[in-house]
Amino acid sequence: MTQEETRAHLVATSEEFRRLVAQHAEYSQKLDALAARPYLSPEEQLEEVRIKKLKLRLKDQMQQMMDRHRAQQQPV
């Protein structure tokens, strides 16, 4: 099963995975909005760094879930 197939399967079958994907997309939108600004205040710069860290954490969690799922699908 490819990574894309695993992701699609988890989106279809796992509420937790769907929640992580939705939150990851929300963080992406927030970062896009910040990137569109010509200048970021110091507070906005801190917020950007915070969101990037949270987004990366979510990506890691999604990858772990996909890795576990693929490991479970391997024939023994």
C-alpha cells in the first residue's frame, strides 16, 4: 500500500486521523495568511513559529499513524 493509499484509508476510517488532517489544514491556512502580510509584528512572528511547530507535530503524528497502519498490513 502506497503512502497516499494509506492516508486515504485512514481518512476514510479513522476519526482521529481526520481530526489531525483538519487541524493541519487549519494551521496551513493560518500560515498562508501570515505569509501574505508584508510585515509581521514581533507577536505575529512568534505566532508564526508556534503554528509551524504545532503543524510539524501534527504531521509527525499523522506519519506515525500511517507507519503503524502499514506495519499492521505487512504479512507475518
